Amino acid sequence: MPSLGRLHLVTDTRPGRDPLTVVRAALTAARADLVVQVRVEDSATDREAYDLAGRVLALCARYGATCLVNDRLHVALAVGAAGGHVGADDLPVAAARHVLGPTGVLGATARAPETAVAAVTAGASYLGVGPCHATSTKDGLPDPIGPTGVRAVADAVDVPVIAIGGVTAARVPALRAAGAYGVAVVGALSAATDPAAATAELLRALA
Ligand SMILES: Cc1ncc(COP(=O)(O)OP(=O)(O)O)c(N)n1
Ligand SMILES: Cc1nc(C(=O)O)sc1CCOP(=O)(O)O
Ligand SMILES: [Mg+2]
């Protein structure tokens, strides 16, 4: 399995957003180092998810970047993405591993060491850990776990920990010091006036 990129861009498909423009800009700055996770609203149809994932995958392929699909593993398989990401409301990790096969990249959300260990045992190849900080991008999340919570998970597992939730370039050093291998962002790139420059800033912080 190729090594995982440290910067994960999760697509923002809320009304009024332009995910493909952000993905294009981020790819010009990060190229093969970027992981793009195609995440659509729950209300999106599978056809909409498939169409977006296919377009993102084609962009990623130009740069050698990695494309993952959130939640909808059948869409990941249908477009030929490198893998997917699941959380508590999605397929269980072991079932997701079965669907993706032994070589697919499989991310699982974990918010505490116990669930993290269980996810890795069940076949997760990386963990998304958060919310690290408050975020307005997603509703219904538990309280932020901060770098301390990230450290608790990172100390418990031997797969890459990707910190998510309210991540900015300024917050990256503390997350890395806490054991995060990388970070996943929505707003830090989607809301940036210059997403390519913001990508470069995040990469510098991660280096
Ligand atoms: C890298 C990363 N970490 C966590 C999540 C959250 O996944 P999940 O808990 O399944 O929530 P939704 O994103 O599906 O709303 C993620 N997508 N990526
Ligand atoms: C999709 C998602 N999942 C989270 C989790 O903690 O599980 S936080 C999150 C949204 C992250 O967006 P932003 O970078 O704008 O804060
Ligand atoms: Mg999910």
C-alpha cells in the first residue's frame, strides 16, 4: 500500500460551495501529496456522488494524488477510487474492509483510544480523529478533544492518525506534536480566498 499523504482535503458540497475549483487549486499546490476525500451531503443521490467522485478522481489522477470516498463504498469501487472512509453511522469497519478488499485504503473515525484500537483490529488503515477543535462545518459533533485527545488515540495505535475538525495551519504544529500523522480539512481550504496558497501553507506546517 503506498504511503498516505499528510494533507486530506474533504470536499465541501454545501450549497454555494464549488468543490471542484477548490480541489483543482489544492492539487496545483500539493500535487501527489494530496488526499482528496469526496464527501457529499447525506441528501445527495448516489448518482450525484458518483459523478463528483469520478470528476475528482480524474483530477487526482493527473497529479498522482489519492482519491477516497466518504461513506459510500460502492461509489468508491464504482469509480475506482483508492478507498474510503467510514464512521459510526456507516458500514462497520470489518464490513468496509470486506467490501474494499485487502489493499484498499480504509479510514475509520475514532474519538477515543478504545474505539481506535477496535477499528484498527477490524481493518482500518488510518484513523480520522476529532473533532480536534470547534467547527461549524458539521453539526451534531461531540465536544472537541483537542491535542490531548489526539495524543491518547495516537499513543494507542500504530496506523496514521489524521486530525480533523477546526484544523488550521496555525493549529497543525500542536496536532503533530500530539502524534497526528496528518490533518483533514474542509473549511481551511473551502473558505480560503486563495485555496492554492492555503494548501501550500498547510503543507509547510505539516513538513
Ligand atoms: C479524515 C476523516 N475523519 C473523520 C471523518 C468523519 O467521518 P464520519 O464520522 O463518518 O462522519 P461523516 O463525514 O460521514 O459525516 C471524515 N469524514 N474524515
Ligand atoms: C466531516 C467532519 N468530521 C468531523 C469529525 O470530528 O468526525 S469534523 C468534520 C468537519 C471538518 O470540517 P472543518 O475542517 O471545516 O472544521
Ligand atoms: Mg460517515
